[in-house]
Amino acid sequence: MRSFPKAIALYLLVLLAVPAFCQYTDVAAFNELGGAKEFSHRREALANELKTGYVLLFANTEEPQANHYREDNDFYYFTGVADVGAVMLMDVEKKSAVLFEPEQSPRMRKYLELNLLSRSKDEISKFGFKSVMPIEMLYPVLNSTLAGGAEPDVWLRLGYPDKVDGARSESGMDAAAEYQHPFGETLTLDRERVKRLRERWPAAHTRDLSAVVDRMRNIKTATEIEVLRRNGKLSAEGIRRAIAHAKPGMFEYQVEAVASEVFRDMGAQGVAYTAIVGSGPNSNVWHYSSNRRKMESGEVVVFDYAADLNQMTMDITRTFPVSGKFSPEQANWYAADLEAQKAMVAALKPGTTYEQVGDIGKQIYTKHGVGDQWHGFTAIGHFVGLGVHDVLTPVGPVKAGQVVTVEPMIEFPEKHMHIRIEDTVLITENGAEVLTSGVPKEMAEIEQLVGSEKQEPKK
């Protein structure tokens, strides 16, 4: 296998020794996730799995509209860098990685904060990379590396990306809708990259990186777990305080606003997904997010919301009576849902399977006469991590280091009633650790919480 050519040195940019943060990279988040040592370890572990060839990982190429930039999950997992348009190329055998980034003009350096390319060599070394090259040099380097008589493996994502609020499969459904639109894109960006690689270096073997990456991401590292614990606490506090301010006559968006303020005030960079504050008939729309309705007495509200901290997400749902008291019928079904949820959480430990845990919840539903309400695909919901619908599906053995939601639901659309209680749970060797326990779910505690923090009258 050919290594990176020595001629690369001729192309290295003379880096400016300017002490400034990267344009998008959150240095504090980078360090809290373990810093250069942790991300270098992840790249080394990836190389050990792949054995041979080269890895190509791509950062996002566009900023979101009117929001903070958030990096491609796979790129971020192995670099800790969040710079628009960056690319990582790693020599698997040498376990050596190089970053390529767009070069900033003098005007852009004044207009924006600096990306990693515009920083000094000493600063770059703190991120675990020996060099960062202009993005224009990616093709020459690839040509020197991949051309010739060799037929190297090139590992990259052949499937779909996941995102903060969507799994790989959900991104695939988005792509399908785009393909079907008469004026839609013919290829997603990931597919276009694969096409160009195959056209320009036909001897190279393009191989899918996703399965190895997903196995690694599914078991959380110690530093990821600490960030997830922090996020669980701050997300729970946002939900708790929002319910404490809720009362009849408020608009759904006002409940969302209270939680959003808490998330930001406690350090979250963003949210894991659009808030769901579904009252009355909106409670039966599982992912309702308009949040424009006025909440009325006697209704239940399904409140599903959480923060994004250091690119690690969270997921919480609580159902509460906006007037502060469940009706007898609402209380009956809330008790059944809570019993199932708590029993499944208690069963989550190594040595059992997700199917067995789901069966426990289903038996409780049957006991309460709601067996036909069982939504097995949501009861044990999904893994959580860099994406709120993180990689892989909770099936088979329960493993320490996994983080998963438990979210059974009972609903009666004709009565505008939906009950859902959801927590995010870390699997440890000793069992389940509920990361979102800071917001109550016992019926009496929920009723007591609703409206308990009186808002100051507006002047």
C-alpha cells in the first residue's frame, strides 16, 4: 500500500500564528470529550478494525439557517473538529490522519473567527493533527495516493448520514422524497462523492465505513457518558421547570420557551429536536411541533424535548394535566403506562435482550386491558448519542455502554388522550442508570409540579 507522498510537504500552507478559536470548533467541548488523546484513540481503534487502505470522512458543507453550526456526526466522532467543508484523510496502516479545510481570505478572517487551517502549528498540534492543508490540495494528494498500479481500499460512508434528530434510515427516507420530486436532486452529496471517486480513481475499491463506525459509536466512551449525564440533568431541569410554569390558558410555545431558556442558560449549544408540546387533539400527533395552540383545562399535554450538549443528545417525554389534576380515566391509563415503563427500565441490564424487556411491558399492558395499544417499536425506542435517533437498533443483547430510550405509550385519539412517559437510560454492568431522573414521573409528583412556580405578572 502506498503511503502519503513526501511531496505533500511542498504544498503545506505557511500557517498564521494567530491565537484565536476555530470558526466553529468548540474547544471546551473538544476537551470535555477527552481532547486530542481521545479522538486520536478513536482513529487508532478504527484503523485497527479496517487493517488496510485509506479513510475519507467529510464535514458538513453548509451552515444551517439562523442556527449554530453542528458537525456531521461521523466526522465529529473521529476528529472533534467542527469546521465547514473540512475533510479527513487517514492512512490506515500508518494510523496517520491529515485534515483539509477551505482557505480563508484575509477579509474572511476578519469577518469570521478562524478555522483550524488559519491557526498556528502549535495550536493545530493540540487537536492531534500534524498538519492541516488547503482543501484545494485534496485532489492532488488523493491522486498521488490512489493512482498508479495499486488498487487500495478507500473507506467512506456509502450509506446515509445520521443527524441530530434523524437516524440514517430517516435520512434515507428524506433522500427518497428528494429523488421522487420532479425537480429534486438526482444524488445526495454522499452519493455524489462516491460517484466521483469511482469515476476518477477506478482502480480504488470503495468500501463502506458505516458498520464499523456504528459498532464503535453504539458503546459510549467514558467521556461521552459524563457529557450525557450532564445533558440528562440539564434537559430534565428544563422539562421540570417548564411543567412548573404550565397552566390553562398558556400557549404551547410558552411551555417550550421556558425549557429552551433553561437549556441555553445551563450551557447547551442547541436542542436535540424540535419541541413537542401537544395539548388536546395535538397530543395524538406523535411528532407534533407547531406548538401554537392554547392549552385548556382538563387536557393532557405530551411534552417531549431535550438539549444538545457537546454534540451529545438526550430525549425526555412527560405527560401532564394542564389543570394540575388527572381525571380518573387519565389517571388510570397514566398508571398503566408508568408501571410498564418502570418495569422495562428495571429489566435493562446485560444478560437480557431488548425483546425480553419489551415483552415485560407488553404483559403489563395486557394486564391492564390495553394489549392492542402496544407499540413495540416505540416501547424500547432507540439508541441515543451523537444523534437522538442514534446508530443501530435496540435488538438482541443489552450491552453495557449503550444508551437507550424507554417510551411506552397509550392513546385514545377519539378522546384526545395520549399518555407517553420517556426516559433516556444508560446501561451499566449493574443495570440501568436513568439519565433523565431529574424530572418526576410519579403521578402525585407530576400533579404537584404543574403550575407550582408562579410567573411574575407582566408590567
